[in-house]
Amino acid sequence: MKINLFFKLSFSIIIIVVVGLNSSAQSTNTDTVAKGSVYLEANLWTGIQSHRNGGQQIYGGRIGYGLKDRLEIGINGSGSNPLDTEYPIEIQPNIKWKFYQSKNEKVEVSAGSIAYIPFAKRRGTDTFVMAYANASKKLKYETRFTAGVYALFDRDKDFGSNKGINLTVEKNLTKKANLSVQWTSGKNRFGYLTGGIGYQIGEKNSLFIGYSIGNYDYDNHSPIISFSRAF
């Protein structure tokens, strides 16, 4: 079993290195990776303009491992176009704990933290920690509502807001497709309104295609694509 887990983690790390590294929606929901399971996610956030004309292409991903029931550890990260010297690759070790779950009330509450550590100190980057907490409630008509808060510690004030809220509404459209709308407040790198469609591909794979609009700057918006697999 340990050998099998080793190969799963090794395979995940190889893929993450190839596609790049980013923080996912992990900090805006109450979900955790099942005990003993490995979760792999790859993301692409691409500006409308080409990189040559000032646009950005940010590649991201996540590896999560269910350490115990409702407790996960992992590593996320992000990296921009290799030609973009302002946004180096960044690693994001993290932990998340779902400390309350009621199947009768259909309520879950979780909390976690993520450290953001750039490989190189450049303009537009610094090292800091995010702490967050979220509560979710399943409602009628296959709908789930999530609300939460976040705070950034040791974050340079020049980089914008250091705290805010998260709001998410999810609606199952079919057995395999769901609609999601999520907003994070704050004029910072996390402040976006993102809506899109998620689709389950088989038992272990899922694809999300959406669009993100920033809380500031008229050109701060982009399509986003995310692919995930559970092992």
C-alpha cells in the first residue's frame, strides 16, 4: 500500500511540475480529500491579450493528500509565462481541517492555512500566509451555499487588501454537470468573481470552464480552465 501511494504521489508531482503551479478554489469551500486519497488539479488562467501585448498566462496546480478523516495536507503553486520575470514560480504548502460535519443539518465547517513562498524575490511578490474558514449548507434543489472569511499575514500593504470574505453558490444541473458562482472580496490577487460549469468525466476526473472578473482594473478578467483527478 505504501509503495502504491508513493507511485501516486510521484506521478502527481511530475504532472504538477510540467503544467506549472497555483492556488485553487481550496480556500473557498469546505471540501477535504478523503483519507488515503490523492487529489491532483491543474489550472490555466489566461488573459485576453497575448503575453507580447501585456497579457498574462498563469499556470497552476494542486496536490492534496487525505492524511486523516476530514484532514488534508498538500502543496499548491503558481507560475506565469517563462518570459515574465515579474511573476516567478511560487510554492504553496497548505493544510485544511473540516472540524464540523452534520449530515442531518447538511452543514460543514472547515478552516485552513496556505503559505505563499516565491522562489525568487521580485516586484509583485512577497512571502506571506493566508488563514481562512468557511461554512457550507446544502439547500433545496441540489444547491449548496458557502460563506467564509480570510486574512493575510505578513503581507506587504502595497499589495492590496489583507482580509476579506468568500461567497459561493453551487447548483447541480445534471448528475454530471454543475453551475458554480464564487466571489472573493478585496482588491488583491484573490479578489475575483468567477462563474463557470463543472463536468464530471468518469468516476475520477472533472473539468471546470469559467470566467473570472477582478475587483479592480478594467482589463483584469480572463477565462479559466481547471482539470482535476482523484486517485
